[in-house]
Amino acid sequence: MYSDLITSKSRIKLLNVFLALPSEMYHVRELVRRTEDEINAVRRELSFLEKKGILVKEQRANRLYYSLSKNYPFYYDLLQLGMKSVGLGSEILKNRAKLGKLKYVMFSGRFVRGIKKPENVDLLVVGTVVLPELSLLVRNEEKRLNTEINYTAMSEEEFDFRKKKHDPFIATILSGSRVMLIGDEEGLLS
């Protein structure tokens, strides 16, 4: 979690807001409501994050809106951190023991970037999975994001078998970009 690296609590709260919905733009007052911080602290952190190139601001009518800058050199790295620190990724990590014995958990790169394609799998979970627990976490995230999340859970044996047989479904998942939440990417691909 990036809170281990960043000492400003206001900055962490702001980053959590932006990383929870990376494609959204926010007005200062909305950020004050969401972070429950004082307006001066929010403005100071917005100014800092803008100077560093992490955020961009845009004037609309009389209001300034802020959003994550896709030109920031570490934009995709931030998205990966966000996937692990807020939302579904964070909930999976917090509830890992309840979810069973998980070998691999990965999000598709498209899901992390907020690109929705109905035929794509957004989340792959491999191991001995407690499906009702996983389903509950996914449903809660679907409500928060107001979108459907396509996920697949399978045993390690099934995953290995399908990978060895060059199953088109698994091949498609493995050929795309991904963010590993649990497990080693090299192990997943080998």
C-alpha cells in the first residue's frame, strides 16, 4: 500500500479518491466532501500533485476540475497501486483468508484502465476458491462502480490443464496485459 511510502494523510485520501475511479474528474468541493479534509489541506495537496504532473486541472464554466494525468510517466504504475489499495483488489487482499487458498489473482489490464469489453474477463482467480465470498466482494464492487465485472474462478488443476491444452479462453487471458494481485506472474505464465 502506498500509505507506507506517503506520509501526508491528506494526499493519501486524495489519491484514494482519484484511484478508486481513475477516469473521473472532481471539483475541489467534491474532493473536500469525499476526503472529509479541510479545504486548505485539499487545495495544498492538489497544487502539489499538479506540480508533480500527477494531476491535471481543467476549467469548466467557473469551476476547476482535477483528474489523473495520463501523461504522468508513472500513470499506469499508479493505476496498479490503486487496484491493490482501493476497491476490489483491496477487499480481496483484506479477505484473503475467507476466500480460500488462492494461488493467483489477476486483473486484466483493460479492467485496470477502465476499458470495458463484455467478452473480456476482468478478474481471474485460481486456487481453492470460496465462491460465495468472492461473489459477495464482486457484487459490492459492481454496485460501487455501477458496472458488471466478469470474473472466472477455477482450481489450480483446471487452470494448469487448460493452459497445457492451449485452451483459447486461457490463452486470451494470458496474452493480454494484467495486474497481479496475488501470485507470481512468471508462475502464472510458465
